[in-house]
Amino acid sequence: MTRAPVGFRWRIALDSFIRDRQRAAQIVDFGGLRWGLCMPTDVDAILDFSGLVWVIIEAKYKESEPPTGQRLALERMTDQLGQNAYAICLLATHESEGDVLLHECKVFRYRRSGEWRIPDRRITVKEAIDDYLRMVGPQELLERLGL
């Protein structure tokens, strides 16, 4: 596994990364991008910890299942990334009609090492990421993150 670039700084903040609410509210229409059964999907968040650890997150309303195409894309991305680094995909749930605070969403299923699993306890996205980093992260990475 590779190390973080020299001079790399980890930024941890609980403030919002939304710069322009009007732009964030725009719908990106995938119409016109279809090849047979192949069409785009979206992912709510991807975290790349210097190529050492990858976290893919998809939030669903009231534990809705991802559509088949999205589920396959999430599985394939996680499994492919996991061939050269540590990778996990978190399916999280929320019941918000407004803004969704992703770090507070509860994980209802996760994928690693080629299989879907159910958490053994009620855990937030933030807690799940911290736990996963502690489990797989190299010491240097954990120190930079303050874990």
C-alpha cells in the first residue's frame, strides 16, 4: 500500500461543504445516457484516504433498497477498489424530508471483502467509518486522523 504524499494534511470538519445551495438543488438529468441496459447511477459520497482506504456511502430514505443497477455498481466499485486497497460500502438510512446530515445517518448494511453484512449494533456513518479505519488503517494514517 502507498503512503500519503509528503506535506499532505488531513482536514476534518463538521461544518457543511455546501457552497451554493441553489446549485446543490439542481437536478442532474441522466436522460440521453443509455446504452442498452447500461445507464448512469449516482453515489452520495466517496472518501479516498490517500488510496489506502476507500469508503463509498449511499443514503436511502427509510432503508430503501438501491435499485439493481445502483446496487451492482456499488458492489463492483467496492470489490474492485478492494483488490488494491481497503474498501467498504455503507448503505445508510435517514427519514429526513429536508437536508440529510450524512454523518448522523444509521448504517443498515455494509459491504466489504465481497459480501454484504448487517452491523451488529446501531451505528452512525461517522462511527462506522472511524471503526473501519481503526480496524484496517495503517498507524500513520490513524495518527493523521487523530484516531
